[in-house]
Amino acid sequence: MGSDRARNNASADSASAQRRAPAYPGPGDASAYEGEVGDSPLAGGHLPVDVVAALPGAPPEVRARVMGQLQRMLGNGYLQRVVDRTREGGRLKSSGIAVEPAGPAAMLRRAPATLDAPVSSTTVGNQAGPTTSTTTTTNGSAPAIGVDPLSDDEVKSAIDYYVKQPWLFPTALIKKLQARLSVEETGVADEATVQAVARFQLQFTTGNAPLKADGKAGPRTMPLLFPSGLADEKHEQSYVKAARGVFDDWTQLKDAKGRALALVKKVNHELVGAGVPAVNEFVTKLSGGADGEFDPEHWIMLIDKDNFSQPTIDDKRAAEMADTVYHEARHAEQFFQMARLEAARGKSAKDIADEMSIPDRIAQAAKNKPLRLGTPEAVEASGWFDEAYGSGAPKTAQVYARLERLDGEVKRAEKANKDHPSPENQAKLDKLNQQYDEAYAAYQNLTAENDAFHVGDRAQDEYLQGSKK
């Protein structure tokens, strides 16, 4: 479960730069919202209050999307004040748009710093602006703005998602979800619940591992609502602090084996602390420029010899390496959770080992510690298992195979264009790069990869933030 992350990040940045920023309307002018909404609600010099005031004339899905974008750009606290100021000026009051006053909650660390807002920068667990929200957790935010993102049909689809899977979403879990989102704890998946889930998801619609704001708290959303294991802030911060020590001693550690052993030892400390069996490390040559991969069949973390043999390393590369090792360690945790889920379903250790192709000792450890059903962790593991071994497995295999094939084709096209530059070779390379980006997006959208990217990227952000202090 490795990844050619550097190529994707470069491609994504290039594609983003090429997109044309839309012209956003002034107060009351809804016509410009009829097209596709881009990435910059404040394009064209419009003030936040003007953008918010113009939203009542926009389609519902556009209103929800723009509010989500503003929330990420400005921060929950500042955006709430913009909404309040617009409402006080009567600019929303006469429009009929439903904007409920909801208290701001903690921004995720991945949220950009505020633009011109007089709001101090935030970290996980800290509030932006006046604290009125009753529900805040360390690795997520309760919905801050009361726009209903879902249409009637989407609400029905989301409610059906819970109702048709009572074994995954019993009454107790629905109540826990409702408490997390500060809606009435009825124990029944209702419109208020799914709209609140969608508002939460709007915070994660961009980045390496985007979510779809569909109101369905499935295996991609649950780890963000209820962080556990390596997704928990305490493990993330502990690992990053320890990893920094390894990179500080980079030259003293001398070779790839010593550096890999030191870094994997640090991540193993967090895995064991989270109740997951430690992984072994193996230094080898990896394809695609990856820093590391996890091999569940042998319970080994593969570390790239060339990358870990570099004589010196800067903070950016150190953060990327720390990210990859944490990302791959999360995959180890995912496989162990899947094995625990199978144990909870009554499978023997031997059956688990055979079914999942994992070591007997890992299967036995899972059998000794079955997952508790009706929990967020069970929802997560169920989604991961379905994609790896269940009905979604064929599609998952196709995603990985297509990505690997296109990676090879891109490299060959790059070489051909370098050796024999021509418009034809450049056009072929451009087409393959576009196909690769699409394949990479599909890879990132796999349930387990989506989760691991969230976990690893937060570790990278934590590392880089610490480097600036």
C-alpha cells in the first residue's frame, strides 16, 4: 500500500493553477452562481459579507458548497461573525435562506490560515472565536454554519443508508453520532442528523483525501468524527516528536538501515500503544519513488533504500518521510481492525489468517481481542474489509492495477519526450498525465487510502508546523 505521492502533488498543483477563478457576484446578484463554482469565493475582490449576502439567490447545492469553501478559507469563528453581521444588516433576513446561529468549533489543522480575519491561528483542540459550541473533539469540528447542504432526495438517500444497515448503525451509535454533532439524540437517523453529517463533511471536500458531503457517516467520515488509534491526536503528536529526533540524528545514524530501524521503532511505539502488533522493517528498493510501503502478508514495513540513504535531509523531505511511515503504519492498524472485525463475526484465528493472508500470530492476536460491534470502529473496519476482501475487492484491484500501469506508461512517455521532443510526444505525455491524475484520485478515494492519507497528512502538517517554531 505505497504511493507515488510526489507526482500526484505536483500534478494537482498544476491543475489547480490552470483553473480559471470564477467571477463572484456582488450583493443580491445571483446570476454568476449558475455555472460551476471554483476554488475562490472571494475572487474578484468581493468582500465575505457580499458573497454571503448573494447566496440566497444561488441554487441550494451552490450555497452549501460556497459556505463550505468560505468556512475553510476564513475559519469557523470569522465566518460565523460574517453571517451574523449580514443577518443583522437585513441582507439575509428578507431572503428566506436558512442560516441558523451555530457556535464555531475547532478547525482541523489542515484548514488554511485566515485571510484578513482578526482571528488568531488555531490548532487542533483550540477554539476560533467565542466558544459557544457544546461539542468539540480533538481531531474534528462540529458543523459551524447552519446551511442545509442536502436536497430532499439526498436526505432520503442518506437516511436509507443508516436504516438499511441496522447491524452497523444501532440506536446507541446513532445517538452517539447525534451527540457528536449537537443534534437531538433521538436514536433515529433523521433529516437533522444527516444534514449535520453533511455540514461536517463539507470541511473535508478538498485536499489529498476529500470527502463527499452526502450525509452518510461511513468508513471515510467516522474516523474524523471519532478519532481512534493512530488517528488520535495523542499518538500523532507523540510520533511526530519522536520522528523529529530521528531526523535530527540523520547523519549520526549513517545508513538507510539504521535510519529505517529508528523511525519504524518510533511508529511501533504508537502502534503498540494503540493495541496493534508492531511491524518489522525491511530496507529495499521500492518502485515509484515511494518512501515506504506496508506488506500485510508478512507484517513488514518496507523502506526505500535510496531515499533513506541520502546524506542530508531538509524539513520538507523529513516531514514527507514521517508522513509516509505513519500512513503505512495506519494501514497496519486497518488490517488488524479488519481481523478483529472478523473475530467479532465468529471466525477462528486460522480462518482469519487464511482469508486475509496475514500471519497466524496477527490473526490470533485479533481473535484474542475481537472488535466491539455497533461502534464507529466497526463501521470503519467493515468498509475497509469490503474493499479489500468483500464485494468491492475486484474494483479495488482494478484501481491499483490501473495506477501501476499508468505510472509505467508516464515514465516511458517522459523518457520518449526527453529523448525525442515533439508536439506529438508532448501531447501523448499530457494525456497520460491527465489519466494518471484521474487514476490517482480514484486510488486516494479508496476507503482505506482516504483514511490513511488523512492520518499521514496530519502528521506531516504537525511536523512542518513544529519546524517553524
